[in-house]
Amino acid sequence: MSFKEQGEWVALAGIGGTFAAYLAVVLGRAGGAPVADVSYLSAMLWAIGLGIALTVVGHIAVVVATARPGEPDRTRVDARDRDINRSGEHVGGVVLAAAMVVPFGLAMAEVDPFWIANAMYAAFVLATLVGTSVKLVGYRRGL
């Protein structure tokens, strides 16, 4: 498994895991009350921050754990890596553009900010997960 592919697995786990944890926290706080009345801002900021931090620390851990003395630099990017990254980022961008229609519509309809913020967060997470998945498929099956 290439270094870049390992990094994509780290990103998938970090972002997906923190979003799942965020959902568990918010839904757990709701109990039987309406979910829009839940205090979500701190949990969302923690989830976003932890997702970024886990991804960075995970990438560093991959570099440290897979480094071998005398082996050439594994972090170098070749043409295949660039093509796979471009493809995944393109698909992720299209997903983000399409998914951001939902929070935009919610804002125009003047719904509760809880729903707008969560729709935006979900759109970013969805775009990241789809883009990362496209990259992983590219590494496994080729473009």
C-alpha cells in the first residue's frame, strides 16, 4: 500500500469517525427533546478540530511507522498520485457543490440555524468521504 493511499485511509477514518462521534453526542444530548434545541456548537467545533488533528497526527504516524532506513523518500508524489488526487478532488468538489444546495435552501427558507449549520457540516463531510473514497478506488483499481 502506497504512502498516499495510507494517508487517504487515515483521512477517511479521522473525518468519518469524528462526524459519527459528533452525531452520537448531539443525538445523545437530545434525549426526548427536539434535536434543534440541543446545544451543538461546541460539539461541532470539537469534532471539526479533532477531525483535522487526527488526520494530521495520523499522517505523521504513518510516516514514522512505515519509514525504513535506506529506503527512498516514500512521501514523493508521482504522476499516478497526482492523477488520483485530481480525480478524487474533482469528484469531491462536485459533491460539495451539489450538497451545499441544501443549506443554501434552508437559509433561504429561514429555518433554525441548527439545521443550516448541520447541513453545511454534513455537506463538507460527505464531499470529503466521497472524494477520499474515489481516491482509494483509484489506488486499488486504477483510473
